[in-house]
Amino acid sequence: MASYEIIIYWSEDDQAYIGEVPELPGCAADGESYQETLANTETIIQEWIETAKSLGRPTPEPKGRLAYA
């Protein structure tokens, strides 16, 4: 599996952890725990890539860490 940056944070509005993948537009998942969110996000990355390939769309190469906090 490619190593895309995953940003996980707690959302008060959703009362859940949110995992976003900045390099893959619209690629996000949620979960009740950090670990569940990470697993769900890894699954959705694979589904995002499979969908892009099936539609003939390019898949960005992972760049690793995008920014520093």
C-alpha cells in the first residue's frame, strides 16, 4: 500500500475521529476511536485508488509529510 499522509483529529460536531488524506481529494473516513479511524482511512485509501483506476483517472504519488505543525 502506498504511504499517503493521514491526518486524524477529533470532531466535536460529529463526536467522532475524522481521518483525512490531503493528497486524495474527498478521501476521508471516521471512527469511534483513533485506531478504528486509522483502519477505516486505510481501507478508503485503497477504495479511492481502485475507483480512480477503474475510471481511468490518475492517482497521485504519495509525497509523505506535506507540512509541519
